[in-house]
Amino acid sequence: MNIADLVRHWEVASAGELAAGEYRLRLPLRDAARIAALVDMYPRRNQEELLSELLSAAMDELEAALPYVAGSRVIAEDDQGDPVFDDVGPTPRFIALTKKYMELLEKQMAGKR
């Protein structure tokens, strides 16, 4: 979900499954004021929900913004028949590590049920 879709989401939907762990953070004063403003604007959401959804949207945009670095191995052809090379940039590592930690977190949650 991108930031532009988030406002529409706040109007109607609720958050997905939550991790068992909690994260604490201190916000810069301006960001804290902006979160308070969003709580006033979207009273169906509390601060925790807004922060969680903003972080999720920012992580999606971060993943999309990671640079593609073409490797030497051809993995496919595009619609014009040109080669598509494997990605040797940070994206595959980020995806693999995300999968690794997702599996660990799911196991932890399953053990607590």
C-alpha cells in the first residue's frame, strides 16, 4: 500500500494481523504534532494504528525504491524479446531477510497460541 492509498484506507478498513512484539520510539516534535493532527482528522484511528500503517506504507515504498542492479545472468525476456538480468542489488537480500524474519515471527506467534 502506498501513502496515497493510506488515507482512503483510514476511512474504512482496519489493520491486519499484528506481531506479538512491540516497538517503542520517540518522535521528533513536528512528527508528533502531525500524528496528533491525523488523530483529529481520522478519529477512527488511534496513534498506534496511524503509526503502524504509516510505517507499513513507508516500508512498501522503501522496498520499491531499492535500486535494481543488473547482474550477468539472464533470467527472462521482456515483451520485446530483450534480456532481463538478475538483480544483484539490495532488493533480493532485503526480500530474503524479510522472508526469514517473517517465518521466525510466525513461529513465535504460533508458539504463543
